[in-house]
Amino acid sequence: MLIKPTPQIFKLILSAGFLFAVNLAKAQFIEPENELLWEISGNGLKTKSYLYGSLHSNDKRLFRFSDSVYVALNRAEAVVLETDIFSLFEDWDTRKEEIKVLYDNKGMPYTGSNKATKTLYGNEDGMPQFLDAYFLEYCYNAQKRFFPLERVEDQLNLVSDYVKPELEGIAETALDFTQERLTEIYLKGDISLLDRMMRTNMSIYPGMYDDLIVNRNKGMFKGIDSLIRKQAVFCAVGAGHLSGDLGLISLLRKKGYKLRKVQAVYSEKPIVEAKDVKSNRSYTYKLDSIGLAAIFPGKPLETNIWDSHPYIIYREMGQGNTYSIEVAPFDSTLTFDEQASIYIASPDASNYTHLFLDDGVEVFEGLSDTYTHGLHWVRLMRGEKYLIILRAYGGNKFMHSNRPNAFFSKVWID
């Protein structure tokens, strides 16, 4: 399933709140007008929850969180987002450009360009995950509970109504402002301006604002109302869903909740909560049936691609990088070398290599080019009864870095 992105997907998620009682460093910077974080209390709640505004981008500037955002994330028992974006790992490659590789006279790949590959959420110079996916990555790495407010299928079906060939131009025009301008407004935390901008741009097509904002607000509100009654929640939704008479802030207040803007305070030195959040940078995956273990940047998706043999995949959707592990039965009628020639489809100018790792494990690895994956790095490992196929690929910078090999080194068989 190849999903076509649209400008509507680039939404903002804002949360509000009060000034947290935290130990701050002496030197601080305050942005009093920033409205991205909101505290939810009252109406019988036993614990406070928080609503935060997110932009669907991997621009590094978006990840300069205030102290209060780190505190809200760290304290939360559950993370709530619009949808489960990780469920698309199997089908969604976010790269927007085809990778080209040159080879020297020894068949070694190289590039004459340091150009960052563009993705649906920015490019390789941004963060590995776009903002919403970063929150989900943190959620799983920190072993917190996760709840989506909408099904992926429903989101995609709704957006598809505005990307049909005959309507595509209208949809593009409906949000006709530059990503840089949108980012500038977001960084200021001006949710009222964002709401006015969305109303104006969506008004070019009747019903768009109601379909993509108002009607979805009603469903999101019901989900948030239910979840915050059970646990402390950090909820991030598109910023366009927060402001206005029919926005989530207003709907929650009408229900009896108290919502207060949390002042954006930035300490010169990282607070304890910031260090705690940032320390959750990896996810250890184990497949006990064959003794396989691997360290991914976040929680991978486990599925099957044939004959019930596991296929494990993780994508860094901001930069467009993919890491995967395929487990296949070892064909005893073929040598390891012969199986390598099947699984590593080396380009004509390149050859795969045979080597032994420091722990004595025999592997084959090299560059492969197939229709399914495109150009990718492959390492083959042999277990007692299984063949382990590791793959890693991404944009121009990723393919010419040590990152594929760094991932390979974090996969082992006990």
C-alpha cells in the first residue's frame, strides 16, 4: 500500500498548561506567547494530563522543547496521538528521491554529493523521526502505554477524498503557504493564527475544513475525554485541532475541564526530566524461538512475509531510513555462498564480500538492488536452522555512511 501524502497531513499539535513546579537551572529563557502546551485538570480528574501541539515535520527546530514539555512527557503514564503511524512501517517508504550510487574500479560505492535526500516530512538533515513519530518512538522506548485517537485507515480514506486526480490541484491550493512560513508560526506557538490560516486556505473547497478539522475534533475529543479519566496522559494532536470555538481546547472546557496554558520556559542546563526523556534512545527486540536479538532505534513492526517466517521492520520516517530483519529457513541443499548469491543482488559494478566477525560468526554482506527494496545494504547471517537477512537503506547520506553497518553490528544470535 503506497500512501500519497497531502498538505493536510502537515498538522500542528499543541498542548497547554501551567508552569510546572520543577527545579530549573538559574539561567532561563521564557516565551510568554507560546501556546503549544496545555494542562488539563478538574472535572473529577485524579491526575493532570497535557495537550501538546505538533507539526508533521522533522525540522530540528521543532525539537527544542521547553522544560515543561519534558516534564509532561516524563510524568505521563500514556502517550496519545492522532493515529498509529508505526503501523505503516511495512508499506510506507517516505523518501521522495531515488538514490544513485557510483562505483570505483574496485567496485566500491561512492558519491560525489553530500546532498540530503528529501522525504515526505523534510529531509536527511532533519531528525530521524518527524515530530509525532518521535513521541511514539519515545513512548515505546520508555515502556509507556500508547493509544491512537483515530484509525490509520480512516485518516487515509478521509484525506483521499481530497487527492483524487480531479481535486488534487484544489487540495494543493487549499493549503498554499510555504512550509517555512508554517514552521515559523508554529515555533511562535500562535495557534489562533494557525486556525485562521487553515480556515482561509481550506475555504477554497466547500466542506474541507469541516471534514478535516471540525468533524475529527468531535471524535478526538471523545477519545481524550475517556483516556484522561483513567491515567495521566501526554496527548499530541495537530495544532489546527486546538484553537477556535470548535477546537479541542474549547470542547474540553465545555465538558467541564480546566485548561491552562503552560508557559514555555527554557533552562540553560538540561533539567533532570529532559535527561530522562533523551536517555530512551533504543528498543531491544528479541525473537526467543530462534534466539535472535536486535537493537533498533525504536519498537519495530513484526509481521510475516511468507510461510509464517518473521519479518521485522523499523523506519525512521523523517529521514527515510529503513532497517529490517527477515528470517528464512536455511536451504541445506545449497551452500552458504550459493544462498548469498540469491539474496544479495549486487549491481554489476559491485561485489558482495565474505568475512568472519570478531566473534567468529560467518557472514556475507554487500550492496543489493532489487525491485522490492531498491538499492540497499545486506548482511546474511547463518543460524543453526535459519538464514537471517539484515537490510538497511535510506537516503543519499545514509547509504554512504556507517549507519547500515552500525545496525548490522547490533543484531546477534544467542
